[in-house]
Amino acid sequence: MTDNKDLVLKIENVGKDYMLGAVTGDTLKDAIKLRMNKAKRNEVDASSLHNRYFSALDDISFTVSKGECVGLIGSNGAGKSTLLKLISRITAPTRGRICIDGKVASMLEVGTGFHPELTGRENIYLNGSILGMKRQEIDKKIDSIIEFSECQDFIDTPVKRYSSGMYVKLAFSVAAHLDADIMIMDEVLAVGDVKFQHKCLNKMKDIAKNEGKTVLYVSHNMDTVSTLCDRCLVLNQGRLVFDGPVDEAIKIYNGSEVKTNTTADFAKYIRPGWLQRDDIRLTWAEYVNASDGEAVSDKLDINFKYICNKTVANVGCRVELIDEKVGRPFATQVFYDVASGEAKDTGTFNITVDLSKIMNGNYKTFYTLFVLSPYDDGIDLDCVSGLEINVVRPHEEGSLRWRQNSWGNVKL
């Protein structure tokens, strides 16, 4: 990190809470009273606050210097877009402080304000004004905006006749020419064709390197993150879990740094954003009878360790086998009542996966802990990307050699 004089953004212990449920008919007096009570968390019933509020962000702190390209990654629901909205001042933090030195340009929704009946040229002026540019600024930059958009031949045509690719190209071109100190982008490089995406990446790198502007970039495309960014933040369930080199951040996001051929450490694994409950977590998995991840028998023994965040009972485990080429499960085995305990309890369990009908090949796995609802539906409590398994049983003489690519992964 450079000297303080180069800091353009400072986030200090920032948190953002949202009220859950339907909008009530509370008066302004009720809202103020509720906010005062919320500020005195130690003096009110914590359970009632938990039932009414959800913390999208909690205790986030970091700094960004002039000219840095910082990536922001994490699973869906981790709080990435919420953080960008706070920095863009679209909404205010519930706790903490955000200090910004310079003008912020937000590209959270490229093309906001485009009018279908207006021409591309007219929409440049309209969209530029919405994004904070003065007419004189647009006059100076309009030729370069049009050239960058690659829409020269259609610039005086109403945008309602544009293809979706032309539309976002023009919109991004306007946003990329903003005169701002901090550029905030949320998945905006997923525009146009591959050639134009590379053009956008090079434009952003040029802005940071040659113009000294700061770029904050959110994406689920790790290739663009590694190409554009020189530093990366990882968010998980509203908390900042990593701030450092891009390669290490991507490994944490993908979970690849926690695995060997036969073991997986899930203690710091980034959970998927769609999980609604966090009652119990897997912390460790280990193949017992698969040397170097190769299974040569019909049975695969796996040892698991877990920790309870809340009191749980009758927790089951679901093991899914995924074909790497197809990318979706082709076989699943379910184990019931493998784990239980009180809050903060730890435990272990062992399962044996039946591979007798699975044909030779290399497969990915997913491990999911669940409980049954009153309707016998599975409520997923934890889900992790598991160890790979290479089934390499020797061919039995006199039996048909299985053509996996033609006949599938399971022999009935």
C-alpha cells in the first residue's frame, strides 16, 4: 500500500443491515425509535433484532490507492453489489464510515437512461448527463465515444433498432469515457463479443495505468479478474475474508487451495450464496481407501469432520457425482442421520459410497448436509465442492469394454 496521500478510498468497519419481511405501516416516530433501539443492541432483545434484520455486510475495512485495479469476488449473496452501492452513495451504511477522495463513476447498470426512440448520438448526450458529464465534456469526447463503440454507421439511428450487443457497446463506451477518479463496475465487461470484451479490459487497464484512475471491478469471470486486477478482495456472507494477490484470491474462491488428492480442508471454504441456513458446516473430508484419489474397488470410504453452529439433529449427507464434460450430477447417494449436536460441538462420521454401477472415469463430487422438512423435502444446510475421484477398476476378461462417451457413466 502506498502513502496516505495516494489513498482515494477508505472503508472503516462498515456494515449494512436490511429489514426482512413485508414493509410495515410504521410512522416516522416508530422508525426513529427502532433505529435508536438498534443502536443499543446490548440493551434490547437480540432475538427480535435477528428476526427483523439481515446483515448484508458486517465489519468491512480496507483501503484503495490511486491507480489500483481492485477485484471484488465472492458467491451470490456475499455482499459485493451492496458494497459497491455504498461506495457509489446509492444507499448509506448502517454502521462504519466510508471516506472518498475524488469523483466516483458507477457502472452498475450499463445503459440506464437510454431512450429507445432517440438516436445513438442523442442517447450519448442523455446517458452522459445522467452519469454526471456536462455537455461541453461530451462535445469534446463524442468522437472517441462513437469510435470506441464501433457503432459509427448506426449512430444516427434510433437505438430501438440496435441489436443487444450494439446497445451495450454504446452504453459501455459512454461510461468508459467518464471523467472520474474511481470507476466502479459490476459485471459490465460481459458485453459484446470476445474481441470487444478484450477491448474493454485494455481500456480499463489504460485508464488505471496512464490516467491514474482507480478501478473497482466485480465479476464471476475469473479470467477477466486476473487480467484486469492487480489486487483482489474476497467476500463471504457479508464479511471480508481475504485481501491480497489475485491468484490467491481466486484459489480461495474456487476452493482449490484446500484440497489434495485425498483430503479437503473446508474450514475456510467459500460457501454458495443460495444456502439459507448455516446450522452446521463440514470442516474436513478424507478418502480412506483411494490412494492418490484413485478408486480401484466398488466401495469408496470417506471420513468427514463437522462443526455445529446451532443445535441440529438427524442431519443427512448427500454425495453427488458430476461428469466433468457435462457439468451436472449423473448419480447421487443419500445417507441419513449421520450428524447431530449442540452449538459449537464438533464431530465426525464415515460413509461408504457405492461405485459398483459407476464406470471408469474421472468425476467431481459435491457434499451437501441437509435435514428433512415436514414435507420430506431436503433443506440444505451446507454444500461444498468435494474431492475428485478417478474410478480405475481393471477390465474383467470376457466382459464388454464400456464406451463411456457413448453409453454414459452408469451401467444398469
